[in-house]
Amino acid sequence: MTQVKSGDTVRIHYTGTLADGSTFDSSEGRDPLEFEVGSGQIIPGLDRAIPGMEVGEKKVVNIAADDAYGQPNPQAMQTVPRGDIPADIPLEVGLQLQVQTPTGQVMPVTVTEVTDEQVTLDANHPLAGKDLTFSFEIVSIA
């Protein structure tokens, strides 16, 4: 059988869970995830677990935060005056927004604190700082 190597395009079915066992993402009910192995299209810890596998092979890997979405960056948190956010947005902790940077880049942020005077926004990936577990199966290799 053909084994996956760096540069191959693979398709996998997967389920990603957190330490408490809750599922944060899954391909169940969807098409398999397709990507080029070793290209940086997926998190490093999962990318490194795939070479050498064959179609139909299943694996479960535990991936430390540093090999997934990294640690939270304090510089990715910003407090802005409440008045800088349009009044028609019902601000609450956990709300996901998209902000535009001074260079025009659109960036997703999460509201982490709201007071009468200010709002704290977090641009870290929601899974930053979390260890992840992936259960996956190789569906195809091209």
C-alpha cells in the first residue's frame, strides 16, 4: 500500500476534542478535509502525525498547544472605548466580531469583557493555549 509522504494531497475524516472530551470540530456529515501534507495548511502537530500512514489507517494523536494554535499572545488583546463600537451591536462576553486593522486586514475577535466605558477584544485563536486530541482516518492519498 502507498504511504503518505510530505507533498502528498490527502483527505481525512477527523474529530477534534479538548481535554474535557468536548468536540470542537469534526468532519462528520461533511466531505473529508483535503490538504497537502507538510505545507502548513493544518496545525503542525497533526501535520507531523500523518506521514507513513496508509489509506484506511486510523490514529489518535494528542497535540500540545504549542504544536496546535500556540499560546495566547497578550498583545492580541486590546481594550477600546465603548463608544468606538457601533451602538447597534449588542455587546456581551463571548460575542465574535470582525474588526478591520489600520492596514485594512479583517480579523476575527472575541469580546472578553464589557464595561460602561470600555470593551476588551481578544484576537487570539479561540483554541490558543489548549491541548487538542485528534482522532482521524486517512480516506485518500493523491
